[in-house]
Amino acid sequence: MRSERVFDVSSEYVPTGIPGVDKILAGKGLPRNHTVLVCGGPGSGKTTFAIQYLYVGATQHNESGVYVTLDEEPNDIRANMLKYGWDLQALEAEHKLVFINVSPVRIAPTERTGLIQIGMKEFRLIKLLEVIRSGVEEVDAKRVVVDPITIFTLQYPDEVERIHAMRDLLRDLRKTDCTNLLISELRGTGWEREHQFEEYLTQGVILLRTFLRDSRLTRVFQVEKMRGLAIDNQPRPYEISMRGIEVYPNATVYK
Amino acid sequence: MRSERVFDVSSEYVPTGIPGVDKILAGKGLPRNHTVLVCGGPGSGKTTFAIQYLYVGATQHNESGVYVTLDEEPNDIRANMLKYGWDLQALEAEHKLVFINVSPVRIAPTERTGLIQIGMKEFRLIKLLEVIRSGVEEVDAKRVVVDPITIFTLQYPDEVERIHAMRDLLRDLRKTDCTNLLISELRGTGWEREHQFEEYLTQGVILLRTFLRDSRLTRVFQVEKMRGLAIDNQPRPYEISMRGIEVYPNATVYK
Amino acid sequence: MRSERVFDVSSEYVPTGIPGVDKILAGKGLPRNHTVLVCGGPGSGKTTFAIQYLYVGATQHNESGVYVTLDEEPNDIRANMLKYGWDLQALEAEHKLVFINVSPVRIAPTERTGLIQIGMKEFRLIKLLEVIRSGVEEVDAKRVVVDPITIFTLQYPDEVERIHAMRDLLRDLRKTDCTNLLISELRGTGWEREHQFEEYLTQGVILLRTFLRDSRLTRVFQVEKMRGLAIDNQPRPYEISMRGIEVYPNATVYK
Amino acid sequence: MRSERVFDVSSEYVPTGIPGVDKILAGKGLPRNHTVLVCGGPGSGKTTFAIQYLYVGATQHNESGVYVTLDEEPNDIRANMLKYGWDLQALEAEHKLVFINVSPVRIAPTERTGLIQIGMKEFRLIKLLEVIRSGVEEVDAKRVVVDPITIFTLQYPDEVERIHAMRDLLRDLRKTDCTNLLISELRGTGWEREHQFEEYLTQGVILLRTFLRDSRLTRVFQVEKMRGLAIDNQPRPYEISMRGIEVYPNATVYK
Amino acid sequence: MRSERVFDVSSEYVPTGIPGVDKILAGKGLPRNHTVLVCGGPGSGKTTFAIQYLYVGATQHNESGVYVTLDEEPNDIRANMLKYGWDLQALEAEHKLVFINVSPVRIAPTERTGLIQIGMKEFRLIKLLEVIRSGVEEVDAKRVVVDPITIFTLQYPDEVERIHAMRDLLRDLRKTDCTNLLISELRGTGWEREHQFEEYLTQGVILLRTFLRDSRLTRVFQVEKMRGLAIDNQPRPYEISMRGIEVYPNATVYK
Amino acid sequence: MRSERVFDVSSEYVPTGIPGVDKILAGKGLPRNHTVLVCGGPGSGKTTFAIQYLYVGATQHNESGVYVTLDEEPNDIRANMLKYGWDLQALEAEHKLVFINVSPVRIAPTERTGLIQIGMKEFRLIKLLEVIRSGVEEVDAKRVVVDPITIFTLQYPDEVERIHAMRDLLRDLRKTDCTNLLISELRGTGWEREHQFEEYLTQGVILLRTFLRDSRLTRVFQVEKMRGLAIDNQPRPYEISMRGIEVYPNATVYK
């Protein structure tokens, strides 16, 4: 895939490598060690965005990645991403990527090939942190994705507890020295909406949404927030093409 | 009925055979083994869409099907579908289709002609999976429909339990090697809406809706999401005609 | 009153006889044995529609009817309907119509002239089914109206129980061999709305609503759903005139 | 005040005598013995409308009236209505009107001059019916007003109980042989709204509302429902003038 | 400050003295002994309006006033109102005004200079009435303000209790022979809204709101209701200037 | 950074020093000792606004500040603010600024360099007041920021308790003699909204929001309320530039 410039791993910023995105991020990328919330509706390309981030990191910037999946089965993700020309299995073999599977398919322990697995119901904060750390150690990761974060927060019905749990997670992600994406599910479809509590806690928030413009559905990318960086917060069109996500930082979205 | 091209059963994709739909699905069809949510309001043609999918599978692609019905009585479905020229009873006789009846009409066990029946109140996940497997075995099915999935999920008042139950169902449907449709009831009528939690869990989401355009109600088909396939996500007009559902992939819907 | 063509009682379809309606119902009428939900706001003509359906059945198609009333007192209905020229008492005398009164006026048993009465608080499913069957037997009915169904469903605060109760009612109505209308109260006035759960369970749904068009309130009739029949689902204007409900199937409603 | 034609007390209809209203009521008035809900926001003239109805009844049609007040103190109502030139005290002296005071001012029993009083907290159905009957007997009333009905229904937190209580009230009001207005408080200000459950139970519903048209607030009168009468259901402008409420049945309200 | 005409204390009406307001109140003022709700959003000038009402009463009409404050500290109010040229401390010295402080600043009893103080948590109806009466006696008040009433009503979580408490308060305020303002906090910002229950209980309702007109925020004054007076209920622009609140009764507010 | 005029510490007003803001505040600044709520969505610049306020106070007006952080880690804030050219660590060394860290990173007590730290779960009113006082003493502060106040109020699920807690906090902040900002999180994105209860309790309210104007997102600054000062309450555009927040008091925001 096309990537932006090659960066030195000790840089202050972590380029996503997703076309158009780093330009919106002041031409630099995500501030190192930050955790960014990526919110979108079904079919908005959240998983593609997250995988692309890890793929570029592994192939272009020598940064390994950990993908914690709660929704999709790793085999499905591998198959789906092949269409973009991304051979994830190859990366796993090179220890540039590891999947932590918290999705419903339970494979017997003997079949463990580059996969770490735990059951859904034991999925609480402690467990999540353990497996993240374990995965980070295994491939010396610099990039982590948790997809989606919703299942995790839903385990805490009490609002204050949920905020504490999220803050603890963010604090521990900080200690990993990785730059992280937490994938989140948007509740509704309208332009106006209620903010989800995690938007106030993470260091950044990216929105992937779809709106009707004239008579066409248009995909709209927007960096709502990014601490430590003067970003372009305007909504920009994006596409999911044969090469993955592509954002158009110079184009406008009319409403 | 009119169908698309004939496919080899080992293909990666399962054509729906519903006019216009496979073109929107990148010209291929549903990715094999995927479970897709079909959401629509009352009278939107959800059941017709689902039966059409099984009918084409049985008559054109040598793929048998299982229809789990929670709403309509199988006799009603048979009668209703005759109007489209689809003789379901013939398919049942050829073991190309089997109905699993979880709808209110209870027929005495001796009358069991191609029908499997269970009572509503015992309708929990375990039972649902058993009868699906039993039906799949009975006709060596490759296509499964559950219509509607709402009753099933309503049995779990706790949100987290509901998500687990749905994920377990999806995981087990995976093991059947079938390509499946789960029919779901949309809550409201407006263009903007809140997403239902199942939209985030299934591999695909298709919407069948109705909107006022100028002064006419227009039926609108939309593939909101389809993992593993670069689909056309634009809203397209569709009709329920004498031959079933027909989508117009090249037409626009003005709002 | 004006009626459509005269039908043979063994026909697949049951003409409503309400001007304009059967044309919208593919020129035929309601599919025999179906139960259709008729939803409308206060003053929309729901009761008039229901009585007109029974009146035409009795006077034109030799089909007796049962009217289960939960809101209005039978004497009031008789008085109100005289204005349209419909002599209901005459039909009751001919055993072509019977009222089941579950409304608040309690008349002493000795005054029982063509009236069956039960108290409101004992009004649960079992009781409802009993009195329906009893009324159907009494006049050998082919048409049944329950007006409104809301009180019945309200008795079940739990959502799943309510769905089961409604499904049981629909299943038992099926066994009566009658073609039935369940009258329901719409919650709000706007064009966009949330669907009521019964709309997904009945075989058909008819909406009677009122909207502001230009500066006039216009009455709008719409068949939202009708299984087994390719209906015209467009909104059409209707009026409540001196002769009852009259729908205009060829006219448009501008929004 | 100006009144319509003089009617014979045994007529089928009870003219309100409020200018413009009876014309909207098919030129006749309220069907005798009916109970009509009058809904409006604060300042819409609900109380004025109700008093005008009783005043005309007493002075023009020889029909005495009972006014059950839950909000306003009878002395206040007397003072307020003097401005329209209506001397209520004179009517009370002639036993053409009686106030039942369920409002907060408690006057010692010895001061009882044409006033019946009960405490708020004992205000349940039984009590309400007793005092209504007592008042009706006292002046041989033909018209009854309960203002507002909201306090009464609020005493029943359970929805089904509330409906039963309202139905019992309506049933007992029927037995009084009076023609009644129940005053109700609208919850919101918009054109679109959710119906209140009482609108489905009473025999008629009148709305008194206020909307912004161009840049002016316009008062809008509308008969939403009236069983047994072919009314004009269009919204019509009205005013609260020096002579009370005045509706303009031939004028339009633009939105 | 500028005031309207000087009135005789035994008049039927109590002029507010706020420029433009009395003209809207039929040129007279508030009906004596009435309690009027003044609702507005934050920054709408509710407190200024209330103080202006008491200030004019004290300086122009020889009517002393009581100000029950739940939000602002009396010292703050004094300081803030100096900007309009209103020396409240002087009025307090002349016993023309007294503050009842139920706000958070607790001053030791020895510092009691023209101040009556009670703690927040003991603030229930009985206590409120006591301190109002005590204040009214102390300065022989004719005008009372409670700012805001929200804290008082919030103490009653049960809706029926809240209505009773408010009615009791209104009844007791009646006995004081004063003309009163209860300040209330509007929940939302839109033109359309849900009515607060107190709007139905008080004898009058005044709204102070802010809307976007063209591209400017405009302050809008509106008398929604005033029993016993034929008021102008149109929305009128107002300003908060160096001299306090000023309403423009002849101007229009375009929406 | 650019600042307004230099003020004498004993002035009645505290200039924010944020370009454009003091002009909107009648050319003066925040009334001394007032507590002002600053509400905004994620990415609106709330933290930047708050730091800028303390930075200007320390460097231009000889007023030290305390920053109570519940969200961001002090090290992050230091790093982020360096981009604007604000060296916070230098100010801390000069005892012109102190951070109170209630955010998730727990640093061992021995690492305490200019930092005061407490755990999240012990964060109740008492604790908050203690640490504020402690910080105010430590640097003889005149400006305090609590960012955000939301976590604090969420600890009180009961609405009345929450109001009391907030009032107690405001009362105690009063005693510190500081001029304070409480940062708050707006719930939704639309122009119309529901007010948060704190808006009614603080002496001022500032809104930082983002709206779509034409096809661009525009940042909108608005002083909704400021007691004791005749402010310009019009919405004004603002930007987050390389120099921090900059408001344009003479420009208009079109909607």
C-alpha cells in the first residue's frame, strides 16, 4: 500500500500511514503513546482502519502491533484483509503482529498458531490488561488496537465505575509505551448526536460516519479531538477502496 | 424466476439470486459462511426476500435451505409465496427446503409432514441451535434463515447477556457451513435512526425501508455493511412485484 | 351504502366494502382468515371503519359479525352509526351482528338483548377468547372486530409476555375461520413514528392518520402491510362523510 | 353574552353557546350526555371556555351547572369572570350554578355559601363521584365541568389502573344525564405531539393551542374528535376577548 | 430608575414598574395577590427582573418586599444590583426590603444585619412558609420573591406530592396579601418545549428566553398566562441594559 | 502570548488575558471571586482555555494558579502546552502554578516534584476542597481551575444531593478569594440543548462549541451568563491556533 514518509521510531509522532490522515494530523501522525478513540457505525470501515494502522506500522515503520478482537474472528479478519493485498499471516509469522481473540470462536489450545485466546465471559479489565501486556511482550509491540471497546465498557453498568474502568485502562495502556486505537460503536446515524463518555477520556477522537449529501451517501472522516496537536478538525470525505481506507484532506463535504 | 449466473457450490460467494442484489454485492453475492442481518419495517418484504434467497438457492444453485419461522405459520408462507410462482411444498418434498415452526400454530405431532415444531416458550438459544442443526442435517442445507431474530433476543433482558447470546448464535451458525440471513424488525420509520446492537455483530447488514420521496412512498434497499466485500453502499430503489423482490442497482433514490 | 362487487363466501378474499379500500387491496379485499391491525389516532374513524366492515359483511356478503367493544358502549355505537344510515339493531335482531361489551356501562343481565357482557377487570386473554368464540358461535360469524386491542395488551407489562399473549390471540383467531380487524391506538401525531409491536405480528396493517397539508388537515389512509396480496402501499386521502369512510385510491396526498 | 339559537332542553344536542363553536359542531352542539376532553396549555383559555359553557347553559338554556375546581379558588374564578360581564354569584344565588372546591383554600364549614368543599388529599374517584352527584342534585344540573382532570388521574401511577379509573368516571358521568367537559393540561407546545390516554376514552376531544404563525402567536381551536357528529376537524383561529372565547369557524390557520 | 405611573396601594393591580411590562399587562400590572411564575434560562435576567420588581415597589409605590434567595448570596445581589444604580442596602436600612438567605454562605448569627438565614437542608415547605411570613411581618411587605423555586420542588421526588406542596405554598402565599414572583429555571433552549407543572398552578406565567434570529441572539419576553387580565401574549424583545430589564411592547420578534 | 492591559491585583475584575474574551466581558474580565462554568465538547479547547487563563494570570498579573486535573496527566498537559510556547514547568518552579493530579497515573510519593496527588476513588467533596485549599496555600493562588467538574458531580447520583454538593463547593471556593473556572462536558452537539444544572448555580457560564456553517465546522464562543457584568452574550467565532485560544468579538457566526 501507499504510505507517507518513513519515520524514525523515536519520533514524537506515529504516522498512521493511512492516505490523507497524517496530513490532517498536522502532517505528523498520532502523538506517541496516545490512545485514540475511533468511532463509527456498522460498515464505516473501523476494522479496516485499525488493521491498516497496524499493517503500515509493521511494514513501513518497524513497529509491531497487537490486535485485540472482540467481534470478528481472526481468520475472518485475515481473509477479509487479503482483499486489500495485506497478508496478515505473513506478519504474524514474522512476529510483527499478534491477534488476541476474545471473539466467539473457541479453538482448542493445541491449534494455537500465533493466536492468544480467552473466553468472553471472563473479559474484565484485569484480564484485558494481562492479555494486552502479554501480546505486547510477545512481539515487542508499539501499536495496539482494541476492537471494539464497547463490550468492555458494557460490563460496568454503573456509570462512575465505567469511567473508572476506562481511566484505568487508559492509564495502563500508557505504561505500555504503545500508541493505541480503541474502536467504538456509534449509537445513531444523525449529524447531531450525544457524546459517548469515552470521547472525553481518550487523548484523541476520530469519527467515521456516513451522511446523505444530495442523493448520495458520503463517507465522512473527522478528527474531533487530538491533544497535543493542532489538527484540522473539518469533516473530510473518505472512501473504502481496493487499497483500504483513503481520506481526502483537501476536499469538502457539503451538508 | 430470473436468476443471475449459475455458481459452483465451492465458490467463495453465495449469490442471492434476487435481481439487482448480487450486482450491489460486487457482482458476486454473500461471502460464504457469513451471517447477514436483514432489517426492515412491517410490509417491507423481509420474508419475501428471505424465501426468495432460499428458493433460488434450491432451484438454481443446488443449495438446500432451512427456514426457521417465529412469526408466520408455514402454511401461510407457502400460500403467500405461491403468488410469486414459488412452489415451496415441491421443494420440501424434494428435501431442498425444511420449515422449523416456532410460530403459534401448534399442529399435532402426527401431522408432521416436512415440519419440525417446538413451542414458543421453550425458545432459547440451546433449543434454537438444536433445531437449526437438526434442520440443516435433514436436508443437508447450505442456506439458513431465522425470521425474525427479535423474539430470540428479547428473551435476554440484560444487554450484556443479549450480546453474548447473539455472539454464541453467530459462532454456532459459523460451524454449520451455511450462509445465513437473520431477519430483524426496525423500530422506527425515519431516515436517521439508532443502530440495533446486532448490526455490529453480524458480518453484514441489509436494510429494507420505505420513505416519502416527493409525494410517493419509495422502497429503499441498502447494504449498510458487508465484511470481506467491497459493496456499493448507496441506497437503491426496490419493488415487491409479482415475481418477488427486485432491486434497481443503477437507479438513485432522491431524498 | 355503496358496496363493491358481490362475492361468493368461499372466495379467497373478503371484501371490506368500504369505498376505495378493496381497490387498494388489489381489487380483491382482505385475504380470508387474516387478522389485520387498524391503527389510528382519536377521531380518525377507526370505529366507523370497523362497523362499516361488519355492516357490509352482514348486508352484502351474508357474513355475520362480532364486535368486541372495550371503549364505547354498544348503545352509543348504535346511536352514532344511525347517522350513516346503518341500523345495527336490525342486524342484531337478524342475528347478523352481536356486540360483546367490555366497556364500562354495566347493564343488568335481564336487559340482555343481543348483548354479551363481562367486567373490565376480568379481561384477560382466556376470557377474551371465550367471549369471542361464544359470539362467533351465536351468529355463525365470519368477521370479528376487537376495539381497541390496546387495553388487552396493556394487561401484560412484560414485553415478552405481551408478544406471547398477542401471538396466542392471533393463533386462536385463526381457528375461528373469521377475517378480523384489531383496532389499535397510535401514540403520536407525526409522519415519522416508532412501530408498535403488533404491526409485526398481524398479517396486515392499515393506518388512518391526519396530517397538515398546506393549511388543511388531510385524512390519510395507508395499507402499510398485507401478507399474501400485492397491495398499493401509497398514502391515499380519505374522508368521513355522511355515508361513512370513503377512501380515494386514485388521489395523491402531498406532504 | 352573545349566544346561538335557543334550544329545547330535550334536544339531542347541547349547544355550547360559545361563538363559532356550535357551527363547527355541525351547527348543533355537543351530543347530549357526552363527556368531552378540553386540552390546552397554560393561558389557553380552558377555564374561560368551561365557565362560558356553564354560563350560557344557565342563562340561555335553563341548564344548571356544576363546576368542580381543583386549581383555582372559586373566589378567584368569580372575580376573573366578572371581567367578561359574567356574574357567577348571581347564578349561584339562583341555584343555577354550584362550585365544588377541591382547590387549596380551605374555608371553614360555617362560611358555606353555595360552596361545597373537600380536602385535596382525599380526592379519589369515590369522593369525586360523590361530590359530583351531590352538586348535580343540589342544582338539578345538566352540565358538569371538572377542571382539571389531571390531578385525578395522577393519583393512579399504574397505567392500567388509571385507564380503569377514567373509564369508571366516564361511566358514572353517563348516569348523571349531564353533558360534561373534563379540562386537561397539554404536556408540550409543538404541533406534533403524543396523545394523552384520555383522548381515546372520552366521546370528544377539543384542543386549545397556541402556535407561531409568521411572527405572531395565533390561538388555534380544533375539534379532534366528536363521536356521533360529523364535525369540522380543521384548526380554526380563536381569541380570548372582553366577552370570553370566540372561535372563527370560517377562517384558516396557516402553518 | 424610570417607572410607570404612580399607583394607589389599594388598587386592584400591582404595577411591576419594569419598562414595557405593565403595558403588556393591559396597562395595569399584576393582579393584586396573584403569584406569578417567572421562567428563564441561565443569564436571562430572572434575578434582575425580580429585584427590579421589588425595587420599584419600595421606591415608587411604598410597597416593601421580601427576597428569598436560594442561589445567590445577598452580598452578591447587592453588589450586582449597584450597577443598575439600585442601592439595596439603603432600602434594607429603611426596612423596605429584607433578604431571606437560603444560599450556601453561612454567616454566624452575630453578623445578622438585616439578614435572616437558614440552612439549605432544612428547607422544606414549613420552613419556607415560616421564613416568608417572618420576613413579611418584619417589613410589612406587599411583594415577595422566591428565587428559585426549583430547589423547593426538587425536595419532593413524588410528582403528586410535589403538586400538593406547590399548591400549599400558593395557598399560603395567598394569605399573606402580597403579590409574588416565583423564579423558575427552564430546562431547555428550544422554542418548542414541555410545560413545567408549576405553569398550570400559578395564576400567571412570564417567560424570559433567548433565541437566534437571523444571526443574532435575541432576548424574548412573553406573558404566557395571566388570570384575571386580558394580556398581550405575543413574544416581545427585551434587553438587559445599564438600567435593568427593558421590554419593548410594540416591537416584534421574528423567528 | 499576547495579553490585554495589565491590571492591579486589587481590581474588581480579573482579566482572562485570552484574546477577545475580556472585550466580551465588558472590557474588564471576570468579576473577582466568581466561579465560572466553562462547557464544551471534546476537542473544543476547554483545557487550553483553562491553562491559558492560569498562564496569563501567572505571567502578566502576578496571580498564581492551581490546576486540579481529573482527566489529563500533568506531564501530558505540560507537553501539550509547550506547543503554544507556554513553559508550565518554569511556572511551577517559580511557585506560580501547581497541579493537583486526580488523574489515573499514580506516581510513587518519592517522585513528587511540584505535584500533589490523590487517588480517584477517594475523590469526594471533602477531599476536593482539602486539596484545593492545600494548593491555594502552597502558591498563594488567586486563580483555580477544576477540570473537569463532571467526575465530581457524578459521584452524587441523587439530584438534590448533587445540587447541595455543588453549592457547597461554590461556597467554599468563595472563601478562597480566588477567581475560578470549572470545566464541564457538554452532553450533545446540537444548537438547542438542555441546560446542565450547574449552569444555574455558578456565577457565570461560558460555552465553547462547534457548528456546521455552510460546509465548514466553525468554533463558537458564547458567554451565556455572567452575574455582575453587562456582557455581550452573542455567539462569536474562535480559533485554536498556535498561540492558544483566540476569540473574535467583532465577528458574527451565521447559522
